[in-house]
Amino acid sequence: MGKKKVNLAILDMYDGEPNQGLRCIHDILSRFSESVSYREFDVRGKAELPDIRNFDIFISTGGPGNPQEGDGNWDLRYYDFLDQIWIWNQNHSRKKQLLLICHSFQMACRHFGLGQITKRKSTSFGVTTIHKTPEGLNDPLFVNLENPFWAVDSRDYQVVQPNTRKFKSLGAKLIALEKIRNHVEYERAIMAIRFSEEIVGTQFHPEADPVSFLEHLKKPMVREKIIELKGKARFRTMLEDLVDESKIYRTNETLIPNFLEQAIRSQKVANTPSLT
């Protein structure tokens, strides 16, 4: 008889838009196939949300559009889902583990009041450095990643201006910031938050791998837009970054696996019978 698997829910926030994010998440989960079984929920397209009682781990994806907008149905149900996870973890010894990526992260920051959502002056797109904060240096999400480390960033919106009062009241920690940009006056965006011991999120894409990024760059409109915004030299550098095993390869192989290993371990501990 095989060992019981941990149940994981993927909250698909892509609204039916073709993407590489889900493929990357599936690929990472395939490395944990002996320990994890999963099911997907189309949050924005069908307003599908999981019954949190039936799942132990949740991964909520990135997606297109303005994180401050919804249709008054799926978005309200999603905010209710966040509240359910939070309340459950306050009242149960067996915790629910949640990873929020990009669009989901931005929505959660808005919901919990941890920062301001603003539209960027221009799209952030490419392989970029992510800098750990002092509180992020020892965060379990970043174990075996250098400081700074590299990740794919793709967003038109950003979370800035951390609300320190809200951080303190929730017990949340700001664990990563975007790269230092000395040549501009813009505030550095918040790139990762430890909302609680069980809930963590990133504004970048830790699931991205070189294959997914190259597929995106093959699109003529994408390639032309990057060259127009960044220039041909920056485009070539981006391609070089993709084949550097110390950059997004490392993040893909490390960050979400860190989250999953810790989440699976926490479920095993919760299921261990007491000796008393």
C-alpha cells in the first residue's frame, strides 16, 4: 500500500491566456509526484475556488491585467479564500501552506493592506536580480540562493510603499526587494513577503525556466517590444542570462522546491501521532 499523498491546489489566475507559467509549475510538481497530488482551479475564467478543507498546499499563479480589478464575483471569492486560509491557520494545528506568485501576490498585498499597487512607468520584463532584505537572508524560501539571486520579472504593476503598521500587526516580513536602480528616482518594488509562517509570496516568477522564457521570446511582437524598450544589446544579454546555470535555472530548481519541501514536511509533522 502506497503512502498517502499531500493534496495540492493550483489556483490558475491566467484567465485563459496562453502562458508558460502553468507548464513550469506542472514540471516542478512532477519532481514531487511521489508525495503530492494536485488539482487545478480556474479562478478568473470560471470563478472556481478550492474548498480549503480538502487541500493542504496551495499555489496561486501569476496572470495578466490590473490586480486591482475584477468582475465582482471571482475577485471577491478569491479575497474570501485568502481570509479562509488566514483564519484556518489561526485556529488549527494542521496549517495550510500557500505560495502567491506575481498577480496573486499583488492581490494579496492589496487585500491585507501591506503596500500600494501602482502602474509602472514601463513594463518590467526580463531576467533581473532579486535582493534579499536582512529579514530575508535566513528565510527558508531562499535557502541555497545567493544574495542577490536571479529571476524572471514580468509585470506592468508593482507593490511599493510598505505599510509598516500593517506589517507589524500581521507579523509579516518584507524579505526581498527589486534591484537597486541608482540612475532613477523610483522606489524599489517589494519583491517578496513572508505574510506568515505558512503564507509567502513573490512578485517575480520563481517557476520560470529557460525553456518557458525562450518560448516567450520567440514571439515576434515580444522580441520587437523588448528591443524597442531595452535595445539589442540588452536583448542579447537576456539570452545569455538564460543559459547561465547560476541564474534562473538555479531559482527554478530551488525556490518553489524549497516551499514544497517545507510544506510537505509540515504536513508530515502534523500527521505524526503524539506519544502522550
